[in-house]
Amino acid sequence: MPEDFDRSAFGLHSVHIRTVEGLIFISLAESPPDFEQVAREFGPYLRPYKLQKTKVAAKKRYVLKTNWKLITENFRECYHCGAAHPEYCRAVIGANLKESTDLYQQEKQIEWSAKGLETKGIEFKDNSFHFAIRYPLRDHVESYSLDGKSVSLPMGDHQDYDAGVLGLVCYPNFWIDAVSDYVWTMCITPVSASSCTVDLSWLVDENAVEGRDYGLDRLTEFWKITGEQDWELCENNFSGIQSLHYQPGPYAPSELDVVKFVDWYINRLKEGIGLPVTDIAAKTDL
């Protein structure tokens, strides 16, 4: 181009960026939502992992024949866990929805608080789009692994394998499940109304050495098995929805968090077209 060509008028589009304890969040909106509360509330949960100093030990991408929202719904309930995820239920107490975990949860929260770990939880409310929870693994289970044993070095400030599970969600498409020795992330990207990609990452402490402190197969096998169980469920679900005989039905009481997600999503759509925002996802005919 000639010397007087204005490069600034033809460059790539800029995006809004915020970093939170080593994670980078982006927004493609011209006016992004306020992120201050997310950064403030996620910080105490993420800080002990020292994500700025971790390394990505493994990554895997899946291309799925399903709408992305069905995967989100799947990850907002454990209604299906008892039947579909035997490995997960062997690791997480209460995941089968048949055990009372209240007393055990209270005991573990006292122990975690004494270690300086955040335990209070972050609930979806009003127009927020983030969530956090810490919940216990079964007694004597140290990590997300098939045998319940640790798979790598404790991460960051963690000194042992007793931090439970940290679950973080940032709508519309980002999840974290973290144990003491590794962090697992999931990002969903819509491709079309009938397909999406799911990108998984496994993070370990910067000092962990592959072949000495962890093995890739052992690090990834738990979520590879659990995730692929979910992918099959979601693809089957989408096939059913495409049937000419499909009719929507009511959500079960244990799917309350699914209702919250659907409400959130519909309300965002209504904001975009200027309609009044009302709560309709709980209706049985949605």
C-alpha cells in the first residue's frame, strides 16, 4: 500500500480484556458487562492455585453434534450423575443425590477455612453471570483420579491434597473444576445451532515434571472418561430434540440451576431486543 495508507483504519478489531489471577477473560461486546464483581469474588478462590505460574500439561478439543446450551444444562445439574458417571460418584460424595452431605460439608468448611481457603460460595443472583462453590471429595479421596490418589504435586500455596473441589462458572461458556493438584478447564464455543466445540485444558504446578511428578494419561483419564460420558448424553439429547415428536416438559426440582441458566439466557436475549425481562424458564411449556 502507499505510504499514506492509514493502517489504523484497517486493523484487527480490538476486544475488551480483563485478567483475574492468571485467567484472561474477553468480551466481544462494544459495551461489556461490569466485570468488577467477578474479579473481586473469583480472586480469593483462584489465588491459592497461583495460575500465573502453572503450565498447561494437556489440551483436548472435541467437536460435538449438539447445541452448546445442552452442554451448559448438563453441567448445571447432577440429576444424571448417579446413572451416567460411576467414576465421578466414586470420587465426590453426594454426587449420586442419594447421600446427605450437610454435616460433612460443614466439617470440611471449618478445616478449609483454617487453611485460608475460601468457602462461602458465590450464587447466581439478579443479573450476575458467575458462580463458585467448594465441595468435598469422599473421605480418603485425594484427587480427581480413577483410584482416588493424587496425580501431581499440590498446586501453588496448597500444602496437601485436602482442598476439596473448587467449581467456578462464568457464563456463557467457561467452567473450572480444580482439586489440590490440578486444574481442569472447559470452554464451549458455538459453531452452529447443531454443533459446537469443547476445549479442555489440564493445568499443573510449574514445578511438576512430566514422567516424575505426573503422567499425562493418569492426569487426563478422569475427565476424559467423565467428559465423554457427557458428550454422548448431550448428543443423544439433541437428536431427541430434533424429532418431530419432541415436546418440552417440566424440569425436575433437582434441576433448579438449569432453570436459572435458561432464565439468564432468555433474559439476555430480551435485553438485546428491548423486551421486558420476565422469569419464564420455570414454566413447564418452555
